[in-house]
Amino acid sequence: MEEGTVVQVSAMTGWIIGVSYLKDRGYQCWIVNPDLDVLSDGTFYTTSSAAMSAGRTFVERYR
């Protein structure tokens, strides 16, 4: 398993949205939901803001 670096974290009521950076792959979003499940869309983004936007969109749809 590759080691990534957490570059950004945001919280919404009951949810945590994070962005990690993996060398040579890019940025990936992950979400911790109210049941404490950790979810990811498996997509790598070229910018941290694109990854965070994807995470926020996910949360907005499933809140």
C-alpha cells in the first residue's frame, strides 16, 4: 500500500471530507460518514481543490 499525505480536511455536520496526495498519482478524496465508514470514489484528481469539490458534492447528495 502506498503512503499518502493528508493535505486538506473539511467537516460538515456528521461528515469529514479529506484529501490525500499520492506521489505520481495525484489527489484523492475520502469521506468519513456518520456511521464512521471511510469511503472513496477511487478517482485521482490533478488538484486538491478538484478532489475536495468531489467530496463535497458526494456529501451534499447523501446528507
